[in-house]
Amino acid sequence: MRFRHLDMNLLVALDAILTQQNISRAAERLLLSQSATSGILSRLREHFEDELLVRNGRRMVLTPLAEELAGPLRAILTETEKLLAIRSSFDPATSERNFTIACSDYVWATLIVDILAALRAVAPSVNIFYQGPSTRFFRTEIDFLIVPDRFMLEDCPFASLPSISYECIVWKENESVGDSLTLEQFLEMRHAQAYSERATFIETWFFKQFGRAPQAGITAPSFTLLPQAVIGTQFLALIPADLADRAATTLPIRRVEAPISLPLMTDVLQWRISHERDPGLQWLRTLILDVAHRRSNSR
């Protein structure tokens, strides 16, 4: 189909190029060669009379016109997907559809790993792709966003996932810590914490409760590496109970009773309102919630 001398299929390619801001990655998404994708970009540049994607140092960036095009283009494609979804059906047993989920490394290592196991049984050809926590949810092809409830997007539908409690863990051979801790011990001990550019949920909670936060003794690159970070040390780490369950099966760590009731962490599952009636996304949304509640009930 052509509209005003532009092949409408090029809009899909344009969206990939603007989203990825990289010819190689856009080519992978489009299942085309890099040279073919470069040719498409040339046609788009000619049509819009603009470079669209230009080099800035070692990376490619969008031109002002491309930035202006990105939002409306994504909206057009989203509405098209919505229309096609209404007319389509979804059979998980035979579907080869790809879904993308934006979440933290912790959510992937716990909830999503269990979802992948469930998919093998009921939807063996469905693919799940990871994208880190995204601030560009409305400008990418992300299907679902899983974030702490305090960071949820106001303009998106959501469903709360079961709350998870925090637990204290130490190295199994850490003889300086018994089976429990006093509050003073807890606050004086050095903690293994995950790197964060801003105050974490647990730090904010402790400041509100006690006017001070646990003292960091080491900072790990990610939350899921905290169990490994305490091994061979006298550090204490606070991690969600489900992450502690997984770590305790393979690592030499043990739980320690906290001197206080630690806070609960609640994540939310979010999606675009334009995808409410997409049968594939409805199915995966139900599966995610079912797996999350089964995990919670089994603890």
C-alpha cells in the first residue's frame, strides 16, 4: 500500500530505526541485512528531506525532525496493532510471537524465570525478550513494564503483584552473627548493597523509621549479586525473600532473624491501554499474574 508516494511498510522500518538509533540493531529487528536497512534509511531521508539519523561522536542520534516523528509514528503503529489484534486470535500452543518485558534484574531472576518455565509447558514457541527498566515505555515496543509501585506510570493500566518481604542473609560461615540480631547490631553492621544513583526503597524506609540507614560496606553492580557479595565476608545483606530462597539452594548463605519487621516490597505489572484487547497480551498478562500468585501461595 502506498500513501502520498510512501510505501506504508517503510513506516515499520522507520519506527525500528528511530527506536534503535542503530542500523545494525534495526536490521536485526526487521530481519533484514544491514545494507538493505541502510537503503531503506536512504529512501526515508529522501522522502522526509532530512537526515533523520546522524553521527554524534561515537554514536548515532536523531535529528530534531526524527525526534518529532517518533511519538506520532509509534502511536500510529500502536493503533494499527490494536486494530489487527481485535481481528486476530491467539493460540499459545502454536504461537511464535515475541513479547518484550521491561523489569529489574531481580524481577527477571525470580518471577520471569518461573514464567519462562511455565511457557515451556503451554507455549513452547513463544519468545520473551528482556529490556532493562525503561523510561521510554511509550516510544518502544515494550509490551509489559514491571516496576515498584512507587514508580508506576499514571497513564497505564496496572495490576499489583503479591508483596514480598525482605530478609537478612549472611555468609554461612560468618561466626560473628548468630541466628538473630539486636537492632544496634543490625544498624552497626556493614551491609552489602546494590548500586543505585538515588536513595533506595530500603534506605528511605530506615531513615523514616530510625533517622539513619544501614551502613554500606560494599556495593554490588546489581541486586541479584548481593547473595554472592556476602560470601567470605562479615557483611549483611537485605534481599527479597524469593531471591533468598533461590540463592540458598546454591550458595553458602544463611538467613538471620531481623530485629524488626522489615518492609514489604510491591511491584506492579503495567501495559498500554491501547493493548487492552490484544488477545496475546491478555493471555500473557493472565499467565504472569497466575504465576506470581502461585509463587506467593507456595511460600
